Amino acid sequence: MTDETDQTVLETPVSQAPLAVVDIETTGLHPGADRVVEISVVRIEPGGGPTLALDTLVNPNRRVAATEIHGITDDDVSDAPTFDDIAGNVAQALSGAVVAGYNVYFDVRFLEDEFRRVRLRQTPPHVCLMYMRPMLGLGRKCCLADACKAHGIRHEEAHTAAFDAMAGAGLWQLYASAMAEQGIETFGDLRRLKSYKFLDSLSLPMLREWMIAFLPQSGRMKPRSQSRISDDTKRRVARVREYLDAVIVSVADLELTAEEIDGLARKRAQLNLTPDELRAVHGRVFAAMLSEALADSSITETEWQRLGQLHECLRELGWAPGAERRLSS
């Protein structure tokens, strides 16, 4: 393993680097406007198995939103620590490791926003478990639930951060075996494989103890297991969130193939989503991009075109804000 004077993990053997799989639940899809309400980190040390290093609900210092997506309510987080309280705990759980996440762009952007609020402006090297699947020739890009089903990875209580992070750790172990078989020995080898944006982060230094020593730590955590979320709510949330994840994956490039449209239609039918649930998902996806475009109080021509493309994608999937209703009850 590299020592603390090394600047990157590019020459580090994949098998010798600690990995920290992070999963985050939030009040919405837009960092800055939305906040973290749950975070879990599962670490994999070289030669070891997955270990839950951190797991807690988080009080976002605002009303909880998107409860239909994650099942977390204001009551659940009323006595939970704020992110400011546990910033040091989170940084410690990520320190000295390559960070991984399923659709890691989402998790890293929220981490960057929350850390910025406590004056930590260091982004750790990270890999995306969603895009690594096609990178390694293991299947197409898909949502976490579908990837776990395809590879026989246990995934209980989907869309609870701890279980999603543990499922992500299972995928990483599968990927590590595939990399070994394909002769991908170091993170530099992985970076040379494709040109995905997240691979550029492998040139960044890991979080180290001296970087995070000033951050506050707390001994007070509140895992979701201490909240009272009914089984019916868990099942409903799992259905809606699985569809949300699938939509986000499909519209990420703002193009929808006929195969993707058919696949999402089948998923909606399989999950038995109601018209209201579908509108909630599509509305949140569109609102997130609109909010991001308006962050600087103006919308450029490029942003306007991207919004139009997203609107058309959502309309093709059954409903878009302002479009004529095509849903059946």
C-alpha cells in the first residue's frame, strides 16, 4: 500500500487499496438545495471482507422531503445528529481509502457540498460501481437492484443506506475478481481502460488523518433500525426508489433507446407503480435538473436544450411536467 506522502492511487495495486463504499439518502436530487438524511459507509480492507464502518440517519436542519423515495420522516431524524456533528466520523470512515458508490457522481456531489459547509474542500479518489459493470464487460449499465439480481448478490431492504452500501461492496468484490482475471492490476490500469469522468479522480489524493483532524466527531449515531418505519412503507419505498434509480440511469445521457423505454415500461408494470408515484419520480428528476440550471439565476442555451431533451425523455416514459397526461390508472 502507498504511504501518506503519495499523491495518487494510480500505481497502487487494486488488491492492496482499502475501499470505502458510501451510500447516501437525501431530501432531493440537487446538492446545495437538498441535504443528506442518511449515510452509511462499508469498508473493505485488503484481504478482508466488508465491514459496516458508519451508519446513521442525519438531521438535515430543514424539513425532510422525498419521503416517498426513502421512507424517512421528520420524526425519524428529529433526534439524529446533523452532518456538522459527524463530519469527522464520515471523513474518518473514508480516510485512506478509494471511495466507491453506485452512481458515485450523486454521492460525491452531496459529500462535497456537506464537507464544504464544514470547510473541508478535498474530494477523495472514487470509482463508480454502476459504470464499472459495462467497463469490465459484465453487463449493461443498470440500477443497483438489477445488477444485484444479475450477479446473485444479496440485497435486502433496498434503498436503506446500509444495505445498499453492503450490496455495493458485494459488487466491488465481483469486480475485483474480474479485474484480476483481465490483468488489470493497478488503478492506473483501470484508468486507461475507458474515459469515464470518474476515472480522472484517481489522480486525487486520499483523505488523510492530518487533512481531517479539525473536523468535529460525535459518539451519537442513529441507525435507521432505531426508527419506526413500517413494513408496508418499506415495500412501497423500495418500489418507487427502484423505478427512480432506473429512470436516472436511463436518462443520464439524455437519450432514450426503444429498448430503454420498453424496459422502463416493464419495470413500472412489474413494480405496480401508481400514476401518482410515476409523476412524483418524473417530477423530481426534472426539478433536479431545473434547479441545477437555475443555480446561477440564468439558463443558458445549452441548459435549455438539455432540459428540453430530458422533458422529451420523461414524456416518452409516460409523463412529463406540463405535458398531456398519458397515464392510465
